[in-house]
Amino acid sequence: KQEVTQIPAALSVPEGENLVLNCSFTDSAIYNLQWFRQDPGKGLTSLLLIQSSQREQTSGRLNASLDKSSGRSTLYIAASQPGDSATYLCAVEDYKLSFGAGTTVTVRA
Amino acid sequence: NAGVMQNPRHLVRRRGQEARLRCSPMKGHSHVYWYRQLPEEGLKFMVYLQKENIIDESGMPKERFSAEFPKEGPSILRIQQVVRGDSAAYFCASQSIADEQFFGPGTRLTVL
């Protein structure tokens, strides 16, 4: 059974600081890994999807890496802004998605 | 191309009533997944359906819960005789073959 762990559970940083969010998974037989953002009481916004054959993906200030053999992914958010405050979810797909519990980020102005 | 639609967005039921949650996948998508997010918990897989078939229901509670995806119309997640512990956000996602899953906005079920 796939287990997905996200560390830290919560993170508070001053505006402008870079964010590093970690995700680990136990079964490396995955199709892809996806990072989502969820605002309180809202749905999921897909941020980045990394195919199993890829090592990283970038979109604007966001960069995600994937090391499938070691079961790890890292999401980097450069120059954080208060609008980045949200919960970030990591999910791995082996046809169904298995989610981590999330990292709740607070960016202080 | 409209995204994944779910309705209702909010649903309030009293204990013992039935809840019906609907999910209309994106055009051309024949795969539907349901996930549940209990308060203060992560998202958990419930069921995976293709048109007229249940592929994997390993995440569904054994009693009171059922799901279908008919040839025509939306996918339905049905919860019979709801209890307070069923209060959660229910998300569906649709997928075309070998594509990523696209999520709907969710239905927030409150059981009084």
C-alpha cells in the first residue's frame, strides 16, 4: 500500500523567503507525481505534474523535482508572497492518487 | 471545454437521510474517481469507475456507500442513512486515457 508523507506539516516564513516542501512515498511504481494547492474550504488547484520518467518540472516561481528511486519529491517556491499562503498537497498516481496530509504554509507580510 | 462539474456544491442532510452527489466529467473523459476529505484529514481514494463499470472500489466503506457511472449522464455517489461521520468534502476527478486527473470543485456534505 502506497504511503505518502509530507514534511513539515506546517511552515511559517517572512515574505520573500524561499520555500522548500518535501514529499516522500514508499512505492516507486508510479505513473507520475503531482503537487496541488488547496485554500481553506476550497478545491484543488494543480500546480505541477512530473511524469515518472522526468526529473523536474518548472512553472514560474515553482520548481518540483522527482527522485523516483529514492521515493522523494521536493517543491521549491521562490521569493514567497502572502498570496502563497495555502496548504500544499503531494500526490502520487498508480492509476489512483495517493495523497500526503499536506504542508500548511503561512507567508507573513 | 467546461471543467469537471459537481453538484450540489453544499448539501445538508439529517441523520438517516440519503445523500446523492453528482459529478459530470470533462467532455471526452470516460474515467471517474471519487475522493473524500474528512475534516482535518487528507484526501483518500474511494472508487474508480469507467462507463458502466466499477474498476476499483477498495476505498469505499462496505456499507451505505455506492457509486455508479452510467452510459449516459453524470457519475453518482450515493450515501444511504447518513451519519455525522459522513460529513466531509467529496471530490471527483475525471481522466482521459493516459492523461492527468482533473478535479471538480467538490461537494461539502454536512450531516446534522
